[in-house]
Amino acid sequence: MSVNLKPAIARLAAGETLTDDQAEAAFDVIMSGEATPAQIGALLMAMRLRGETVAEITGAVRAMRARMTAIEAPDGAIDVCGTGGDGAGTLNVSSAVTFVVAGCGVKVAKHGNRALSSRTGGADVLTALGVNVDAPIESLSAILAEAGCVFLFAPRHHPSMRHAAGPRVELGTRTIFNLLGPLANPARVRRQLTGVFSPDWTRPMAETLAALGHQAAWIVHGMGLDELTVAGQNHVTALRDGSIASFVVEPEDAGLSRAPIEAIKGGDAGFNASALEAMLQGARGAYRDTVLLNAAAALIAAGQAGDLREGVSLADRSIASGAAFAALETLRRVSAVTVS
């Protein structure tokens, strides 16, 4: 493929799809800065209007991973994140899950960003909690080893994404890039819990991870949220060792009571940080139950729990024992240390 997007755009305009190799080449052109804004916009909207395929997403992720600034992480590390885009403005769930799962002894390399479509993103709430999300990249592996968790601030690890920023803003609608972030963890984890903004994307995302060689994942959507909810029915597609299965999960399956989504309504970074810290220190209610449900799914993906009830039990013990809060305190301390 030449160093522009014209061949790929021509294929899409003719009603064809791109193979994974063709998509990888096209997105490498974008991320190298060699495509024009008009070409980028045309490619993204052609895919969006027809619907992005697993092969196209797989190729785009490969291009993104090839240019990211990676860190070392132990085998068995997991990511817990979401695509965003649900617009619900809830309390931060995946950030809280990070500490609960780390308290269970599972290394968590959490990939995230500041608020884009939500009021308070992962980087925002962690900053309010006293975590340094701008710790030197060369120190992140050591932070993960000591704290059991680390925050990987997406813009620092994916600088090539800046070439698509202008067209994405000008388009003002979802594109394939909204799906790529959770699939391109800089620690190259092979296990993850990923929330998506629509139930239609749980299976394609799982199939993409399978194509990329991941060991296990839960891709979830709960009643409009890019996470599991105790408000009602959740759509899940699970990947394990190449096998993919889709099913529905109810809060009762995990031994948890129902509560409306409004019960975990969030606020600004300070508000969400206070709620997160209080929950880790023992506060009970819908927020804790939501975190327990999602942590249970993460522990299943990590191979530490056989089912949701066992996962909830382990997650509850992580909070009750103080291990989850200790993970937060350690991350605060070690992330503040700079590399000379």
C-alpha cells in the first residue's frame, strides 16, 4: 500500500472491507502522520457507516501497538478499563476495581485517560486521590511490582494518536478509535476486563482479542454502562484460551442485591475520589456492590476465581482486610518518586 490512504478509501468506497493486513497498513499511515485530515476523516466514516469488522479492528490495533511506548509487566497481569462513551456520569468503577483486584494479589496495569465523554475519567480521580499519573515511564514497571497496580496514562504511551486527533474532533462522532484504546494496553497484558458502550460490541471485541492472542477476557455492557451493573441485566462475552461464549449476568448470580444506576451517580473528581476512598475503607452500598461485581469478573478473567460468587467473596475480603486500601496507599507513595 502506498504512503497515503487512497487505496484503502477506494476499497471501502466500493463496498469492500479491509483485511487485517490492509487495515494495519492504513492505520500505520495515519499514525505516522503521512495521511491528510480529509483522508483520515473519509476512512473513519466509511468504516463507521458500514460497521467496523473484526479484521479491521485487529489490524488497527496492531498498528497502534507497534507504535506505543510499552512497559514490562509480569505474565498474568490484567487490565480493567472501558471504552467510555456511555455518558452516564457514574462514580469511577474500574479505578476502584484496580485496587480491589490488586489487593487480591493480581497485578493490574490499568490503561486510562482523563475525562473525554464522562465527567471524571480515571486519570482525574486518581490525581484527586494523590496518585501521580505522570510518573516517569521508566519507573512504571517498578511501581507495578511494588504497588501491585499502576496507571498507564494513554496519551503518554500512544503519542502517534495525535495525528488523528483533529479529524476525530471535527467529525464529532464515534469512530473505530473509540474501540482501540482498551485493546492496546502498553503493558501488553493478555487478560482483561473491558466495558463497552454498546452490547453489540461485546462479541466483536472478544473476537479481536482472540485474534490478537489474548488468553482470557470478559467484555461487558450493563444497561447502558460500559461496565457491569447491579441495576439489572448485563451482556457478557467471555474469552478463554480461544473459546468465546456470550451470556447474560444478573446481580443475583453474584449474590448481590439490585440497586438503580442513580445510586452510583458521580460528580467531579474530588467527589468521586472521596467516594472511592470511603468504599475502600469499608463504606457499603450500591457503589461497593458494583465494584465487587466488576472485580469478580476481573478475577475470573485473571484465573483467580471460578465463578462470580467466588470472585465477590475474594473481592469483599480484599476490602475488608484493608488490602485494597493498602494498594492505593502504596501507589500514592511509590508513584510520587521520580527517576533521577
